[in-house]
Amino acid sequence: MSRISIIGMNRQQVRAAILVLSFILMSVTFAYISPYGMMVGLANGVIAAGLIFWILAFALTFVFGRAFCGYLCPMGAEQELTDRIVRIDLRTVPYLRYLKYLLAILWVGGAVFLAAGAGGLILDPLFGMGSGLPPWPAATYVFFYAVTVGVFVLVIVLGRRGMCNYFCPMSVVFMAITTIKDRIRIPSLHLEAESQDCISCKKCTGACPMSLPVQEMVEAKTMQNPECIVCGNCAGACPKGAIRLAWFWHDK
Ligand code: SF4
Ligand code: SF4
């Protein structure tokens, strides 16, 4: 499937609309998906909404790839909206990319450590959220605004999707699952390309919000990159229709 159409909108327009909505709702949805709230919950022996959310998001990656990053993540939305206002190419910072792997080890390892040390967990999705509806407790807003400003600064300093590329610990888990499902070829959302149709215009590379070398991937016939967020921008930008999103794998 290379295109989707909802009330006359193409894939890129639908994605942009969802990202804008995700950004507008960020101050509300943040409390339910907070990786920080999840850790505070585990420290208190509680399965909070954040833990349930992230387990679900990671499980769905086996089918939808990193579509959460490409279509729904409020932090991804903030980065892409910032990118549309002040387009800054991703800066290459040697070794900084390893930071997100370190943060992922601390986040996942910390969660396992806290869960194991809790001596039993109770289910309380609304833990730390008062009535479960906004306004949230003050500490939640402090963390929310700190992260929001931090993400903006990362895009300004590091460029397009700077947080995804260098800092996001959740992205590492998404990448690991994407690598597994691509290796064993689970029917799932992924990129495919017809390299013989490519005219090397590099419009796909320029359109990639993750700054991946898409044209080189097409040429090398290796479209599976765990950093790919299956946004479909490259497919939409290609004048020859050489790239498409697919659910089923087609041997070349
Ligand atoms: S390679 Fe294509 S689908 Fe993947 S992130 Fe880049 S533009 Fe999106
Ligand atoms: S946009 Fe299409 S034709 Fe141009 S380099 Fe990318 S795959 Fe090739």
C-alpha cells in the first residue's frame, strides 16, 4: 500500500494532521504516557498508566513498526512542527548517538530493578494523576514543561528529530523490536523499493525526517533501517514511485 486517503487527504496530510492534534493534546496525554510517571509508579509498587501504555506501544511495533514515532508521539510531533518552522539539518555529533542506548539501559534496567524490588505490584492506572483528568498535580506540569522546552532546544541545537536520533530511550526499544520483526519477516508495516526505477534525484533523502540516507538504501536494496519511523515521506516524495510502504514482504 503506497497511499492512504481519508476525506481526500493523502498520507502526508493525514500524518501532519495527526501530529498537529498530538501536539495540541500533549499537555493532556503526557500524563498517561509519561515514562517518568511509570518509573515513579514502579518505585511505589504500582503499575501506572505509563507502564501499560509503553508495553502496548512496544507490542504493536511488531505489526506497525515505528508508526507510533511517525504518527502519534507528541514529542515527535513537537520536533516535526519545529522542523517545519526552522528547518535545521541533523548535525552529526560523534559518539552522542550512544547516549540514547545508555539512557535505554538505565530506563529499562531501572524499571526491571524497581519492579523486582517492589515485592509485588498492584494495578493503579491513575496513580499520581489525582482524579485521572486534568488539571494534573504540579509536579507533572513541571516535568512536562521541562521536557517540552528540552525537546525544542534539542531540535534547535541538533537539528531534525534531534531527540529521536540522539536521546530518546524509548526509540532504542522500538529499534530492537523493529530489527527482530524485520529479520523474521513478520507481516508488518515496512518499506520496500524498486531500485531499477530510481533516478538518483535524492528527493527521498531530503524528505526523510529521520535524516536517513534513503537513496543509498534504495540503491543498496536495503530498506530496513531500525531508525525508520515508517512515515512514508520518502514514498510520497519519490517522483518515480520507486518506494512504497507494504505490509507483506515481497522477495526481490
Ligand atoms: S526512510 Fe522514509 S519512511 Fe523511513 S523515516 Fe525516512 S522518510 Fe520516513
Ligand atoms: S526520490 Fe525516488 S527516484 Fe529519487 S533518489 Fe529517491 S528513490 Fe530514487
